Amino acid sequence: MSEGTRRSEMAAAAWAQLGAAIGPVVPWAIWLSQRRRSVWAARQAAAATNFGMLVLVVFVAASLVRVFVPLVGFVGTLAQLAVVVVSLSLGIQGFRAVRGGLPATYPYDIKVVRRHD
């Protein structure tokens, strides 16, 4: 494997990790593009997609609490803020790990995309 190929794999996996902080769409697109080219990049993009799906589900749940539960709507607002902070933090950690050649791991995820481990 050439150095350029390895760098492009790492770049794709790293962008998937950052994209997971805002939801599953970016890492899913990267997974689709890498699944036949690079096993390592596809695994990292799948992990990021699964985490991005969790971010989306929790953010939507917090939004529903904020909108539909009038007396404790502020809890939904706090939960939305917490989701943003935690997802950005974990996305940046995953980005740094992948750029260093290590696999990114997340404490929680929803299994949407199979990683083929």
C-alpha cells in the first residue's frame, strides 16, 4: 500500500469522526465511498456513523422534551446543550485518534452500520 493511499484512508476516516459530531450523514457517505476500497477506513466510518445516529436520536429526544413538556422544557434545552458538547468532544477525540493511526472508540452507539469486525 502506498503512502498516498494510506493518507487518503486516514483522512477519510478522520473526516468521518468529525462528521459524527453533527449526525450520521457525513460518516455514512464516507462509509459508502470507502467500504470497497479500505477495510480500515470503512470500519472507522461505520463506527462514526453509529455514534452519529446516537447523537441524532438523543438530540431529537431532547428537542421533543423541550417542545412538548412545558414545565420541564429547560431540561430538554440542557440536554441539547450537553449532546452538542459531548458529541463535539468525542468527535474531536476520534479525529485525533484516527489521525494518529489508532482506531476511534465511542462509549455508546446504536448499531446501524455493520463494522465487519
